[in-house]
Amino acid sequence: MTSSPASPDLPPDDEQAFLASYDASEFSHPSVAVDVALLTVDQGRLQALLVRRAEHPALGQWALPGGFVGIRESLDDAAARA
């Protein structure tokens, strides 16, 4: 799903700078993430819960709620936290 950033005032290179400095080795491995697809039907229309991303990458864009799973966290606990 695509969308525009939350603020058009964000410099376009902010995400590029974030990605250039991102070091996956700083995080525990394996890196596992969860996304939560919360769906409902309202007045005959399927709807999904979306949130605006608060961090890079894709800052300000719409996304499913989710995040990384802690190294000793269950998938269910991570999904509930998200």
C-alpha cells in the first residue's frame, strides 16, 4: 500500500541518510517481525486498521501495526504489544 509522507516538509534525503547509517548487526539475531492485520466489516465494507509509521524507513506512511519481536518474546506477545 502506498501513501504520501505525513509531512511534506520532511527533506527527501532523511530516509536515505537513515538507510545509509542503518547497521543490522546492532540488533539481536534472528531478526523476526510481526504485523497485525485487524479487519472488520462496517456497513458491508471491509476495513483494516492502519497506523502512520513513526520512524524510518517509510516515516509517515500508512502501515499495518507491527514491529520486531524481542529475542525472548513470543510472537503472540509481540503482536499484542504492536
